[in-house]
Amino acid sequence: MATNETIAAIATAVVPTQGSVGIVRLSGVTAYKIAQQIFQSPGTQVWESHRIVYGYIRHPKTQQLIDEALLLIMLSPRSYTREDVIEFHCHGGIMAVQQVLQLCLEAGARLAQPGEFTLRAFLNGRLDLTQAESINDLVGAKSPQAAQAALMGLEGFLRSPIIQLRATCLDILAEIEARIDFEEDLPPLNIEDITAKISQLLVKVGEILETANRGELLRSGLKIAIVGRPNVGKSSLLNAWSKCDRAIVTDLPGTTRDVVESQLVVGGIPVQVLDTAGIRETSDKVEKIGVERSLTSAQGADLVLLTIDAFAGWTEEDADIYTSVQHRPVILVINKIDLVETKPQLPDNITLTVETAAAQNKGIERLEQAILTTVQTGSVKSADMDLAINQRQAAALTRAKISLQQVIEAVTDTLPLDFWTIDLRGAIQALGEITGEEVTESVLDRIFSRFCIGK
Ligand code: GDP
């Protein structure tokens, strides 16, 4: 990877008529020179690191005015990438930032790849891989808790324990290898001590691994489909839940024909609710499309809220719908509970139920609790901080765990010392992949290609 190139990108979202400020970012050896070519500052403002300069961006040849902007200078090594970084804080929207970016490219910069600024920060040792991944998580966070978990990662709350685990493995490896090389000169290995240390490592690895489920939920969120016969109160339920009028509530059966998507947060987990059209056998063409779509969306959901009308009780149609969604996790929502004195009779196999009176905004908290119980968030606190590892980290940790278990087996079976070291090295390699101490270029490509451009 050639790091003598200066890269450029628009670092803010590019949306017409939105955002009062847009930032174009440069990083690399010629960043400062490019700024000198295209930015003119009136008066006696000093151009030095970590200062903001006010002025005009002009085409260097024609002197045409491109934007009135601020220039932020962050010279190496005190910058995000540890290279010289320049930011032009331009007017928002599309045109100003695009024209400024174009000028930077004409002046010799290259358009940055997705995540390339962060990749440089990693390659230059400013961040380890867990922190780099946390930055992407932070940018993509859809709930305050997801953002918090990302911040913990950025602050090194995953990096530190992994580095410690790896250091202990390296210590044990050194002790064993010394016995292989200088067997006669050293006291024999303390096998009990080694087994105890590796068992402790396994406990810690297990604890961190347990955060993977929560990490996955925080990152990708949950897709929940609300299904049920027409008029049982699905729209009312979604309305009560989202407390905003995204779905139309009406007395006419079958009027919610579209799948309306709503973004909510339940216990920190971003939830996408698919409010689906009433499911029933129908000859009405338009309604049929809605019904099919709702069944399709239920197939793609992580969790189905099958809603029934408490007053009507458990009907044959409800049973049919239940049969078609049964392969997904299902919570039965008994709505309109305000209309009955006693809960309707249900089939024995349905145990997970929640009673609601959606039109009166009642039962939503119980519903959220049932959802959380169903998905089992598996939150594990480490040093009072929430960790939430991602799939890549979980896969590497699992490899480390297997290798460590094999070391213990090799010790128990009194296999030759070489067998112990092979597995220990396996664990060291896997842990190193998490922090990036041992990582291949293709793994880096895969990680950083998921970033947005300008990050
Ligand atoms: P959908 O077709 O399943 O989306 O049902 P709607 O949400 O449109 O509700 C159908 C009718 O039932 C509306 O008149 C709602 O006001 C009424 N409704 C919804 N939830 C409740 C409830 O909990 N109690 C009572 N009494 N009526 C409700």
C-alpha cells in the first residue's frame, strides 16, 4: 500500500439542501501543499497546526471563487491518520464539497477508498483493529446503547483484555520453548501452574465471547413483523408503540395494505417493525398483494408478533396464521384485552403471550419485556463496561478458545512439548488477528471496505 499518496474525500453526508456544513478531508504528504494552492486567507492569519484559518477556496489557475470556507490544519503526527491532515469546512449540500474535492484531485490528491483514512490510522499505529472497527460501529449506531458499546471499543475496552490474554500466552510459550531448547539447564515445567493459567485464559475468553450475541443485536437490530387478521389492532399496536402516526388506524378491515416500516429502540436494540396488512384468505386483488407481502415480511422477520382480538378469542383464521409463521419465534399478542374479563382460551402449545390494549396505549412495556426475554440479550459487563464484540472478533476468539482447549488436552495427555507450542501459537495468532497485530492484507481489505468513504 503506497502511503506516499495524498488521499481526499468528502467526510460528511452529501445530501441536497441539507447540512449547513460539508467537510472535505485530505491526508498525506502533499495535503498542506494542496491547501496552499487552493485556499487564500485574508489578513495576517497564521497557518499552523491545530488552527483554523478563514478564507476562500479558489481555482488555482483561473482564480474562480469556489467557496468561502474554514481551513483546519492538523500536521503529522497529531492527526487522525498521523499524517498531515487538512480539512476544508465548506458550505453543505452537494455542490461546494464536490467542487472542492475536484480541486484537490486536480492538485494531485487521489480519491480515498472506503475506510482509507482509518486504515492509515491503523497502519500508522494510532489505532488497533478493534478501535478501527468501533469507529465504523459508532458511525452506524442506531441506538444510544449501540453508540455506547462502540465508544467502549474505541476507548480500548476490548483491546486491553485481548492484549493481556495474548501476552500471557506469549509468556507461557516462552517458558515451554525454553524447556525445548535448554532442557538440562532449567528446572522442570510447573505443569499445574501452566494448566491453571490456561484455564483462567479460557474463562476470560468465554466471558468476552458471550457479548457476541448482544453485539450482533446492537449492530444489526431486530426485524419484527406484526401479523394477524384484519381489525385485531395491528396498526393501533404499532401506533401505540412508535407513538407517531405512521400507520393509518381505521375501522374498515383491510385498509393497511402496505408494509409500513418503523424504526424503534427496545432495551437498546434497534428494532425495525414491519406493520403488515391483515392476513386472511381474500379475493380482493389489491388486498391479496398486501396479504402476500405481509406473509413474506413475516418470513424475513427475526420475531413475529401474532396479534389476536381478545373479544373474538382464538379463531380458526388465527390458527392458520400461526401455522404459517410458527417456524419463526412468535409472541402472541392478545389485544383489546380491555373488552374482556377473562383471557381467551388458547391452544396449549402457545405459552408466550402478552396482553395489550393498544387503543389505550396499554401493555407496550410488557410487550417490550417479552421481546427482550425472547432474544436473550446476553449482556456481559466487563470492568463495569459494556462490551459487544462483532462476528469477526467472535470467530477469532472461538479459534483461540479451541486452541487453548487443545493445549490443555496436550498437557493432560502428556504429549511432547512441541504439541503444546503448536496450539499456543494458534491461540496467539487468533488473538493477534483481533487487535491487528497479526493480520493479512485481505482481512484488512474486507474490514475496511465496509466503511464509508471519507472515514
Ligand atoms: P388492524 O387492521 O389489525 O391494523 O387493526 P386497527 O389497528 O386498524 O384496529 C381496528 C379497530 O380496533 C380500530 O377501531 C381500533 O380503534 C380498535 N382497537 C385497536 N386496539 C384496540 C384495543 O386495544 N381495544 C379496543 N377496545 N379497541 C381497539
